[in-house]
Amino acid sequence: MTPPAAKRIRDVFADAGCTGWLHARRVGTPTGDAGDIAVGADDLVVLASVYKLPLLVALCRAFESGELSPTATVRVNPADCTPGPTGVSTFRDPVVLSWRDLAMSMMTVSDNAAADLVLGQVGLASVERTLSELGMTSTRILGGTADAHRSLVIDAHAHTTAEAFAALADNDEAWTVSAYDPSYASATTPREMTSLLDAIWTGRAVPEPQGEFVRHVMSAQIWQHRIRSGFPYSEVDVAGKTGTIGAIRNEVAVVTFPGEIPVAVAVFTRAARTDPVLPVVDAAIGHAARIAVTELRSGRVD
């Protein structure tokens, strides 16, 4: 007899050397009607760069209300940007981008600098209002990537962000940093994140055509090593957002098989090791997502 899905998912996390939390549900269907898969689904977990998804929703609500034009431009000087391995902070020269294109970079390559610029424009109050209106009472965003980096530098007794991340990657040190603690960092629950995904896919989070834009940029995310690794098929759409900081590796996504009801899945992990690259944990996220989605697949509906 095959063990229950939740048990198999816990085993996947244990085999990968990480603690994991997961929630999955069919989009557009009450979880009580179609069931769901839950592994610590109501525990607080660290968002890391997954915070960029509710930030994007708040931005697109500003587009929809007319408070901000998606084609309005901003001049970005890389020298003034939040550091990051991707996006505008890696550029050599100043550039002019629209808010819509900054949002695209923020989501598709997890551009830290773009996210902090967007957050500065939208404001934390707007993001908090969005969370409240969507019933995400356990989710809180305390600031952007620059704020998280400042805390990390202090916690690691470092002088620069690069020094802090280098110290954090040392497995011979037992680091206790606020970035790993959902009591002090931007945090959510897996269940609230699948609720947000459901709201995006059903048009409750932001009206069209902005809702379509959110779904488009999520489908354009370039990272293939987490949830997408569980569904290596060209006909399956995986629209997601990753999050990573030190031992924290996450992704939330909607997985859509042709002609079937999409499945929203949120996976959050904390690894026992702090190596900058941990392929076994990335693969475990995809494996756990595949177990959950397979359990909830509806079969063809057309």
C-alpha cells in the first residue's frame, strides 16, 4: 500500500536533509470540497524573495486603480541599487525602465534592486492593505531585500553583505540570524500562499488585464531547479516565484496540466547545511510538489 502523500513528502524532506512545509490545493475549488495536501501548512515560514509576489499584486492594483501608470519610467543607477546576483544591480551603466518592466525583472530573475525600487514606490502600507483585503492575516512583510541584508550584516557581525553571506555559508559556525526566524523576518504560511495563488488565478487578487500580467510574469520565471524540476514536460505550465537566503529555499507555484484544473502548491524549506548551492534540497522541492500535485490532479475537464 502506498503511504499517504503527506508521509511521502515528509520523507522526501528528511532524505534531503531539510525541514519542509507544504500546502497544495486545486485552484478555484474550496479545499474542503476537493481536499488538499498539508505538511505544516499553518506554520509560520520565512518568505525570502517570495515576498515579491504579494508586492507584485500590490503594484498591479496600483496600475489598475490608475494610481501609477505601468509605462511610467524610472532612471536606475546600478551604483545605488541593492546588491544581487541578477538584474539591474549587475549593470555597468544607468538605465531607464518602466515600472512594468521593473516588475518583470523582479519576478523573472528575482531582481533584488528592482523589487526594492517597486517597494519604495508602492509602499509597505499598500502591501499590508493588499494582504489584509485578501484575508492573509498571518502574512507580514517587514521590508525589502535591502532591509533583510542590513539585518544579516548586523547578525553576522560583518561589514558588508558579501561578508555576511560568506559567513553564513560556513557550516562550521552555528548561526542564529533573524533572516531564518519567521518571528523576525517577513513571513507567511504555506496555506496563505496557496490562497494568494488561488486569488490570482481566479481574478480576485487583481482584475484583468493586470491579473493576466501577473500570471504571465510568473510563467516566465527562468528558474527550473525547484518546482519545475518535478514537471519536466513542455506541455505543463509551471508559474512560480522562488525565494532563497542562506539555508532557506522556497517556491510557490501554480502547476497546470493541459485541460485540467490547475493546482497551487507552496513549498518552504530550511536546510541543515548552509552551502550556497544545495541541489538535493532544490530537487526535493520539485519532488514534494510532484507528489502533492499528482494527488490532487483532476483529470481532463474539457
